[in-house]
Amino acid sequence: MDVHVPAVITRTLMTRDVDVLTAQADRTERLDDPALLDHAGELGRVLFTRDDDFLAEATLRQRDGIPFAGVIYAHQLRVTIGQCVQDLEIISKCCDPGDLANRVEHLPLR
């Protein structure tokens, strides 16, 4: 989870046994977007964000063939917290991190 994710999303996912790591807990909240995306890849974790800048970074990497662990994006105003929780839980339980490598998934899933 990057720093733009409301804590209620993280807390709710944790109560549902979803393995979540926030930038704050990992002490990477001050990293710029490219470095945070690189760090997520080093950890083998897909990055969830509500920050449009990550879309630009992921698109650049896709275009240039630069690998990344994957990005899941939900617009801050168009996707509710409940939708985020529900869809992230589904993704976490149905996908392996490798399934999302070099991809950008947009929420909501439906």
C-alpha cells in the first residue's frame, strides 16, 4: 500500500487475513514513486495505489520493457473504500503476485 491508501482499507483487509504491507510500516513512505515501485518488486509485492502518478510510471515501464511487480489502481473519487476492500480481497485470494507482473489492474473489477 502506498501512502495514498486510507488506513481503513488496510485495517479491514488485515481483519480478512490479507497480507498487507504499507509504505509507512515498511518505512518507505518518503520514497519517490519509481523507487517505491522498485522496492515492491524486490519484495515480490504488487503495489496498490490511489495515486495517478503510479499509472504514468507503470505505463512508462510497460512501454520501455522495464519489469515491475504490478500495480492495482483505484481512483480516489470513483471507487469506494468498500469496493477497494472487496476487490483487493478477491485479487489477493485468487491471484499469485506473479500473475500481476508488469500489469496494471484498475478497480473496481466489475
